[in-house]
Amino acid sequence: MIEAEQLHARILEELDLTREVEDEELTKIIHQVLKDAGEREYISLSKRTVLGKELFNAFRKLDLLQEFLEDEEITEIMINGTHNIFYEKDGRLYQSEKRFLSKEKLEDVIQQIVAGSNRLVNEASPIVDARLADGSRVNVILAPVALNGPVVTIRKFPKDAVTMKQLIAWNSINREVAEVLAMYVAAGYNIFISGGTGSGKTTFLNALSQYIPKDERIITIEDNAELKILGVANLVSLEARNANAEGTGEVTIRDLIKSALRMRPTRIIGIYGATAPIILYFRSLLQGLYNFCRKVSV
């Protein structure tokens, strides 16, 4: 049986690594390798199509992760080393038959993801939070902290922000409560949203933000940018930053809150930590916000 590893190695032999190879050229090489393999052993058309897509993703995108990311029904992807990949669909967990070719290939994908968010992860700094281009949240833990190999968890978000109208239609909240919350947001009350992992805190916060008056100046502060505030023209989005390889350049949540207070915000919306998004209103309880800044440490 023809293995994906063999095809991958054959394509590497054909590639000219001394120059940039365009997508069209790579596609031709993949098709030729598959054609040659098919002459030695029968490969059905459907299987050839699947292999062609997987091989292209291995060289140009996020390898086998790309298939999970393109499936809109999948909401979370969990990679426990090279041989154990799980995903969440319709609220249930499933184990995939897919496998990374090697630990090195998985680590290459991790570095590609992390670099896209201008983050750094290695054995000296083995834990990092990042995000994909579509806003999906990524957490990575490497050895020696992760004993069973690199561990990657990806939380996907819907392409279009969920609205309060949709939450009401899904019976996630009733209309009466939504109307009361709308009044609280418009009036400038401090609202704290918290809950367990995957409970929909960020989704609810995004939906709640639709009630913010459109003429306000909004500052968002996040560990890892996830908020989608729509319809507000005067919006500033701030994101914390880890230290670089030399141990310098760190920008903490505390730093961002201090700066935000000097930026004439009407309202500050912040997410602190993975399990406690917080929405803060600037003009009320200023002393409470000051005390919060003193307590924050990241």
C-alpha cells in the first residue's frame, strides 16, 4: 500500500528548495508523483483527489489541520502528540484517524501558527497562546511540560459574529433578559461575564456589545484578540504581548489598562484570562477600575 510518507518524500525530492516554488508548480509535481505512484499500484480517483489535497496542505498550509479548519461543523481541535487527534462536532468529541507524519512536522506546523501571531514557543518557553488568520484561538504546550508530545488546542469561532437575536432564537437567553441587559449596557453599568471553558463567554460578550451606543470611543484589551465589536467606528483594539527570546518587550494586561486610561475611552472592554471575559464601563466606578488594575498580574 502506498503510504503518505512515501509520497511526501518523493515530492521533496522533486522540489527545488533553492528557490521559491509557486503553487501551480507544486500542484503539477504532486499530480505527477501521484500519477507515477498510480502506475505501480492502483489508486482510485477519489483517493487520488484526497491525497492530492492532503499533500498540498502539507506543503502550503497547515498540513492535516487544514481539513479540520475548513470543516465549519467542527468547533474545536485537540492534538495530543502526533498520533492522537480529537475534534468536537455538534457538542461531541471524536477521535480522528489522521496522524502527523512525524513530531518534526507537527512542530513545523506549530511554529508556522505561532509566527503568524508574532509569538514565540520553544523548550525554554513551552507555553503560548496564539491565533489563526480567521481568529481561531490556539494554545500550544511543548516538551518538557507536555509529556506526550506537542499538545495543540484550537478553538474555532464562527465566521459571522453571533447576534443577540440568534441567541434568543436558540433559546440561549429569553427576550426579557436580553432587553434588560440592553438597558444596562446602554446606561453604562459594569458587567462581568464569567464561566467555564467553552461555555460561550466570548460569544455572549460579542452579542452583548451590539447594544453599545455607536458614538462612543471603545478600547478593547485582550490576552489574545478574539472580540468582534461591530458597528463602532471609534474602536481601538489592544493585545498583550509576551517577552521575546531575549526576555524583553513584554506588554502585560496591566500595561494596556494603564495606557487605555490615557486614551479618552468612553468604555473599556477587556478579557483577562482564558475563563473570565470582563466588560468594564469607564465612567462609573473609576475607583473600582483602579483597584482592579492594581490587582492584575500577568
